[in-house]
Amino acid sequence: MRKHTAEHPTGYVVYNIRELRRKHLLTQRELAAKVGISYSVISRIEGGDRTRARTVRALAAALHVTPEELLLKAPDA
């Protein structure tokens, strides 16, 4: 399993999606349904796989943040 941390750029998006999903009390399946994708895509993203820009935009909207916040913002310590 890959280790994702705030020090690693991929870690931002992985950490942010996971933490925001949990903050909104959503399962991977629930978030996927809100976005209109399969839950396996959410699982792969949270596992560190890359994703398309339109998926990032849809995830950001569902999680009430901007795409930039989702991709670039370091998690609050």
C-alpha cells in the first residue's frame, strides 16, 4: 500500500478527498453516487491513482470545496 502524506503532492488530493468525505459522513459509495461515478473510482483515487480533471471538479463540488483546494491545499494540521 502506498503511503500518502501532506509532504507528497499526491498525498494532498488523497488525504483531502478521504478527510472531506469522512467530514461529510459519506461512504465511498455515497460520494460516488453524488458524483455519478462508481465507488471503485473513489477507492482507486483514495488509493493514489490519478483521475481526470472533470472528476476532480465533480468531487470538489460534491465536497463543497474548489478543485484547487482539493488538489493543492495542504491538510489542516
